[in-house]
Amino acid sequence: MRMPGGRAVCVAVVLSGLVLAGCDEVTSAVRGAESVGDKAAVCAEALQIIDLSADISPEQVAAEAQEKGRQLLDLGSRVMDQTVKDTLFDIANGYLDLEERKIDHLRNFSGWLERNLDNLDKLRQACF
């Protein structure tokens, strides 16, 4: 059975639309997978940078604060997930704040450490 010319064109247009819709879905899935991969990579790198524990010395943290803050800001700017981004920025700002006011914060290091351990917990929850 032959289709009249107009019907054949309509069928071709409909089929090409389905192919394009399929391409959009594949592209969206690839972007989603890349975003998850980026999130996982950023989270793994951030957890290596942060490396906080209850027995860390205030002097050690203060000595590394500026560099860690800069690295975390960079990671935050690379990740798409808003919760991870916000948490990384919070932790980075904590490090940078410590760097700016070393003397004041070294006196209240336990408070700084507690806040950043809470932020670290938020980051872990957002990452996993």
C-alpha cells in the first residue's frame, strides 16, 4: 500500500520528532550522569582537603586555612548540586575567616572546630 505524498511527509516529520525527542532524553541522561560523577569527584576531593578530627591542633589548621579555603571555594564553583555547593562555601568561609582572624579564633578554636565538624557532617549527607 502506498501513502499519498502528504501523508508520507507527515509520517517522516513525526518519526524525526520522535528521534529528536529520544536524543534529548539521552542528552539529559548523559548530563545527569556527568553531574553525579562531578558531584562524587568533588565530594571525594573536598573530604580529602578538609580532614578535620577532634585531635587536630589549632596551629596546624591555622597554618593551612587559607589554602584549604581557596581549594574548597574552587570545588564549590565546579559542582552543580546546590546543597553541596552551599556547604562547601560555608566550610571554605570558615577556613578563610580563621585565616583572617587567627589570634581571635585560636582562642575559640573548639567552637570553630565544632561548627566546621557540623558543616562536614552536612557535606557528607549532601554527598551521599
